[in-house]
Amino acid sequence: MGFEWLAVLMFVGFFFILMSGFPVAFSFAGTAIVFGLIGTAVGAFNPARLLLLPNSWFGTMSNFTLLAIPFFVFLGAVLEKSGLAEELLETIGIILSRVRGGLALAVVLVGTVLAATTGVVAHIPHPNCHRSGIT
């Protein structure tokens, strides 16, 4: 019999730790450390493989495609802090105010545009909806 039981036990252990109220990051880290030690003890994991991790990390960090992620986050922060996203939502809301459900359409339209460019739009419509009496 192989060590497949270890993977199933690891998933169950992670799920139990997560459901007991620990944060996700600590649940991942704790499960990985505990089952890394268990795997080493039963011979399913060779600790010498940990020496390969720096090569993998530097290989990932040299991928230029991943540079877009911090720039997306930065663009979302700029749009939020400058108020441009909220002004865009107000402007589109005014344009669509004659249409029934215009504010909802404005939220969907602006959310689509901003999500495509930044990936961050979840909290922008809330003040405008509350001002308009929509909760």
C-alpha cells in the first residue's frame, strides 16, 4: 500500500483545523508542517527536496507575466483613492437615471469596466446605492 492515505488524512486535517476557527493561512501552514513531519517520519517525503525550492521560486519570480498583478492592485488603489471610480459610477448613474433600474445598470456597467482593468470593484457602489435609498 502506498502513501495515498496521507493525502486524504491531510485534507481531512486541514478541513478540521479550518472549521475549528483558525485563519486560512495558519491552517495551511500548520497542516503543511505537521504532515511534512509525518511524511518524513513514515518515509513518504524526502527533506532533501526542500533544497529545490529556491530554484522554483526564482524561476517563478522571473516570469514577466506575473508583473501585471501588483500593477492591477496599484491601479485599483489609485482609482479608489482618487475618487475616479466613484465619479464614473455617479456619471453613468446620471446618464441612466431615466431608465428603470438605471443605478443597477450603472453598477453592472462600471463594475464590468473596472473589473476588466483592475479586478477591484466590490465596495465602490455601496455609498451610491445607500444615498439612493437602495440597501
